[in-house]
Amino acid sequence: MIALTVACAVACAILVYAEYRGARRLRIAAKLAASLAFVGVGTQALEVGRHGDFDAGHVLYARAIFTGLVLGAIGDACLLGRAKRWFLAGLVAFLCGHLAYVAGIAIVEPAVLWSRDAGWLVALPVVAAGAVLASLWPRLGAMRVPVVGYVVTITVMVIAAIAAARGQALPEPSRGRLLIGACVFFVSDVAVARDRFVAHRFSNKLWGLPAYYAGQLLFAWSIV
């Protein structure tokens, strides 16, 4: 798992360089390599769990998280295309991935406990999501409905992760990894939205890509 984590980080660094240089082929290779690496981490984490002492709930959690990782990799491949249909396909893949993460968290931290366990911290992702939507709204056009649905889903995911961390649904360090992973994933999605709807700039890639791959790796590591 450590070797694949390092490989993902190196591929991410190469991807950022490729974005800076406008090297399309290198960009494609680096992005696919980084995404396959975090799926590989998830695969190995599942294998560790299979030979470990996971209870039934944690096994289901692990499978849901792994499903989210695979969907994320599919979304990455879709976003390599420049046409709007590929962006929509990627959006759907990531949306389904977030739903898989939410479902996984709900297995170990039932949704009825989220409000209680997250407490006042529920307000943080809600306010952040509202601010993001407010800034993007004039630029969304026909994409308003899918983007709003996506933002609501990832906001719920962050709330669920906060509840799981505060409610101690998972052992440490898994719950810390899950919480940080959800938060940096949210941040990476802000970068994607800015790049797509506000301004196509390298600066969005510079912080968005490392945040995204860090988030996926932390989700994978949360399995163990």
C-alpha cells in the first residue's frame, strides 16, 4: 500500500507538471497512472481486511469505499475528454462515487445519528457549499441542476464523515483519514468547478489535483 501511495503521489506531481507544460500525452498517462494507483491501494486495503478481523459492518464499509474509488477512476478517465458530454459523464461517475462513500459511511454510522454526532459542525460544509453555489450560479446555465445535485451530494458526504469521526464509528486512525479525505475532496471539487465555470487556469490544477488524489488515498487508507 505504501509503494502504491508513493506511486500515486509521484504520478500526481507529473500530472501537475504536464498541466503546466500543456503536454497532453503526458497528462493522460500521468492521470491514469495516479488513478489506477489509488484503486490499487484500495484493492490492497480490501485484501488486508479479508485476512484481518473486520466485522461484517466494516467489510461492507470497505466494499462501498472501494466502489467509490473505482467510480472516481472512471470519472478521471472521462474528464480527459474535452467535450461537454465527457464532462457530464465524469460528473455522473463522481456523483455515484460520492453516493458510494455516503452509503459506506451510513453502514458504520447510521444516518439518523449524523445530526447528533456532527453537532454544530454540520454548518461548516453547508455554508461552504452555499458560498460555492452562489459564486458559480450566474455561470452555470443549463448545468445548474446537475451541479446543484452534485454539490448537495458531496456536502452530505462531508457531514457524514464528520459524524463518523465524532461518533467514533471507526477506529483511529481510520476515522481521521475519512474526515480529512472528505474535506480535501470537497476542496478539490471547488477547484474543478472554478476551472470549468470561472476561469481555465493552471492555478486551479496546482492545488486541486493534489487535494483530489490526497482525498482518494485517504479514503482508501480509511479501510484499514
